[in-house]
Amino acid sequence: MKKIRNLITVLLLSASMNAQEFPQAWKSSFSSSPSKLTDFSADGSLVLGASETSAQMLDGNTGASKWDIKFKDKFGVKTFDKVRWNDASGVVVLFNADSKKEKGLQVFIDDQTGNELWRSSDYGGTDAQSYYNALHGLLDNYFESVKGFAVLNNTKSQLDMVEAKSGKALWSVPVTGNVSVGKAEGYNLCFTDDGNEVKYYDAETGKPVASVDFSKYALKSDRKTLYGGMAVSEEQDRMATMTYQKRLVAGATGSKRKITVTCKKLSDASTQWATTFEGIVVTTLTTEEDLVSIDIVGDKVFAMYEGITVLDLATGKILWSADFDNSDVSVGLKAKQEIGISAMPFVDGNAVYVVDLKKDNDIKKYDAATGKILWESPKMGKDPVVPNIVVADGVLIAQLGGRINVQTYIPGSNGNPDVYKSEYKFVGPYGLIAYGTDNGQVLWQTDKMKDVLKDKFSDRITDVQVADGKAFVCSDKNLFCLDPKTGQPSFTTPLGDLKIGGPLQLTLDKKGGRIYVICDKGIAAFGMSDGKNIYATKVGDILSDFSVGDNYFVWIGEDEFAGFDLATGKVKGTFKGQTHPRLTPDGNYLFNFDGSKVQKYKINP
């Protein structure tokens, strides 16, 4: 064992007190306060502000005004209820909904000039999902192939494909009953859904399309899926997507839905098969994330939700299914979810390992082809928390305890608003248990190795990660590199001397040979081969982290975050005042709106 006692290589960078705000690109202001909408284009070149009576567009490169209009003077309409913008289409819509007394009015304007392109009173109603037709159509159902959007026309009981800049109906098809309208992601198809039947239409012609012909409409450059997950196997020339109906109200305990797994060729985007089954999908209370994932391993597809369904990659045939719990829910005067109490199933070659907290509080090994249970581990006691399992060198390592996400919803009462909370907490007891993958027998466990490890794992544990046949994990005191077969440490690096608090999470940069440990008050980097400390940077009281584009950030308060360079250990800058960062999709620029004032910041100096 190599014990690193003296951290002579520590570079301790204090950033929490001296970190500067991100450098400002420009500062400007709107002529009036934009109470209805503040938005910017994906490339940051345009910035829009709108109230119910006016709108103004700024040049995103300089902050100068491009146009500034009063609705009454420009369009003869004093106010609009909503203003929305799709910069891909180059169109802003000013929207008034239908009312009992009159038809709503929608005015579509050019985002470069502010001039009216066209207007209509046909799209002010709502669809079966309670989406406003014009807004939902322009924002969510826009097709680049026709420069138009699919929209429900309540007035004429039809689906229209409307050219965004002219208002011309490129085609129309009649609809009956209460339907919703959507875009089939990955295909040049739109659809209507009445709750019983989904009908698909060619986006360019409006011609009805049967599912067997979907491959003709696949978009070769589009690998996105609207809801669910995606898995890619370059070796198999396959892509599998998992889609399902998004629920407006999903319920804290989850809801049963029809789930469709679709398999396509990567080379030509042709659809090979689509299989539908039912499963429970849990949506988080506050962040509204669906707890699902999908993977391709060998000749099988593994769809995971509040359960697992395994399908044959060649045919889409369902091979087997099983249930598990990934969250714990309590519902009373308030609803609370504990997310991450159980790991997602782990697929390793021809085996699937499932943490079963629904029935037996153990780990089960399934045959990936048949679903047959090959072994069950010893029971782990009452109410265990097993947020992570990994396989290394023929050993299954289960992490006991860890950092889970707790989301709470408290209904408002007596005039008080609803309260949503998302916070993280450590739940124990903490440690690792290793099982032989051939028989499920316990090989070692940290609570019986206190003398060897010189550590009791008494306060916390990070997620265990594996690379190069080694397992890496942090306790509250040390960073360990462990032999999976024996639990013996290859190195142990004390963390206390770094003065950046206890560890929250551990990540590996396998290509760069580094370990990154995010702690309560900072971030540290270590060599993966020897555990030597490379840097330790104080950042602030870290709550969680996120990435946008190639840029990495940490939250250091409920409304404050910092940009961090993992390569150098330097803080790029900080910003306070946003709970949802207004960053461009590449993460390179930040916009801030304060009344009539607007500022643009550079993330990378």
C-alpha cells in the first residue's frame, strides 16, 4: 500500500473571497420594462424584451437597439397577453387567446425588423393538452424542411401546416374531436392524438403516413428524442430511442404509460423496428425530470424506468421484464420524493444486476437473454440505501449510503403560494460491499476492514467509480483506490489538509488520468495512478454542479454559481441573482435581465 501523508504538491487556490464576476461583454437597456418576455437567440446575436404593450430587439453583439415598437402604433392593437419567439424561424408571435366574447388575434412579426409578416384569428384556442395553438405550434412544432409549423385550427377543425413568415397554409387535414398536435422527433412527421389513436402526416404534403413507412421520413442528422432516452452503438450501426407520452401532471409516485422503443440504423436512419409496452415512469416533483434511461449492450436493448424491459436488438422482441424502485415517495399534507435510493440496473455483458428494494432488499443477477435469476445476494437489512453499483475485474461493488436528492412539494394555502424544494442530503450507513459475480458471495466489506483502511466511513461516501480494474471512492476523510477483489487500497490520500470541506462527489477523467473530487467548499484534482494532489481550489459553499456545452459550473448558493476550469483549477468567474442560468446553449455567454437593464457576460475571459 502506498500511503500519501504529506501533500507537498497541493496548490491551494483561495477563490471564494476574491473571485470576480464574469467579465462583461456589454451593458444596455430596453426603453421600457419587458414584463412579458426576455429572451435571446441560440447564438446570442439577438436579445428580445417585450411587455403587453411593446417589444424591442437588441443587437446581441453590441447591445444596440435594432427596433423598438409600440403595439398600438404599429399594429393597431393596444395589448397582447403573450409574446413568444422562435429564433430558428425568425418569427415573433404576439398572442391573444380566444375568449367567450371574441376570437383571439395573433400577429406574427419578423425578428430582424419588427415588421408585421401576417396576422390571424384562427389559432387562439387550445388543444387537448391545454397548449395554446399558435404558441405551441411555433415553438415546438416547427419544421425546417418547410419553414413552417404544425398547428391546430380550432375555427375550421383542421390541422394546418403554416409557413412561418407568410401565414400561408401549405396543407390542411380535417380533425375530429379533442386532439393534441405534436412533432415526431427524428422524423419529418407531425401527428394528432385524440387519446385513443395517433395519426401521422408528412410534414411537407400532409399525406397520412403509416408506421411501416416511417423510415422514409427519418431525418439523418437528427438524433434527438423529445421525451425519454437514447442509446447509440457505433459497432452495431444502431440507435435506440425510448419515447412515451409526456404527462402534464405525472404524480409523485409515477404513472403507467405506454413506452415505445424504436431502433434505427445510424448509417441511413432507417427504422428497423418499434416495440411498445407499458411501464411506470416517475417524474421528479420540482425539477420535472423523468427517471428513465436506455442502453445497448451486445445484441440487446435495455430500457429502464421504474422497472426494466430487455429487447432483442435485431427484432425488437421483448425478452423479459422486471420491476424495481429508484425513488421513495411519501404523500400527505406535502409530497416528498427521495431520488436515488436505488441504483439503476447495471448491465455487464450477458448479466444484469438489479437492486431490489421493492420486495427483498437485496441484489439480483439476471441472465440478460432470459430474465432468469442466477443468484440473489444476502439481504441488506431494513430500508437500505444503495445508490450505485459497478462491476470491476469480475467483482460487483455495491455502494451503501450516499448523497440523494430530496424533492418536496407543499401546496399553497390561505393565499400563500405553492412551495417546491430540491435539496441534497447524505443518508447512511455508509460503505462498500463486494460480491463475486459468479455466485453472489460477499468477498469483502468496508465495515469489517476498519483496521486495514484506517477509516470507518462514518459520515459520508461518494459514488464509487471504476477504471483500469481499480475502484475509486471517497469517505469523509480519504480518497481511496481499491483492489476490487480484496478491497486492499493501492493508495490512500487524506483530504482534510486540503481545507475545502467534505467530498460530495467523485468523477474520473480516464483520458486525462485524473480524479476530480467536488467538496463542500471547493474542488480538487488528483492523479489517477498515484493519488497525488494536483490542485485544491476554494470556490464557496458548493451545493451541486452542472455543465452547459463545454463549460462546467458549480452552484455556491441558491442563486449564485461559479464557472470552473477543471483543467487548471481556476475559477473563471461568478454570478449571483439567477436560479436558472440564462446561458447560451454552448455555455459561452450569460445574459442577465433586471427591469429594463440587460447585461451580457463572457464565461471564458
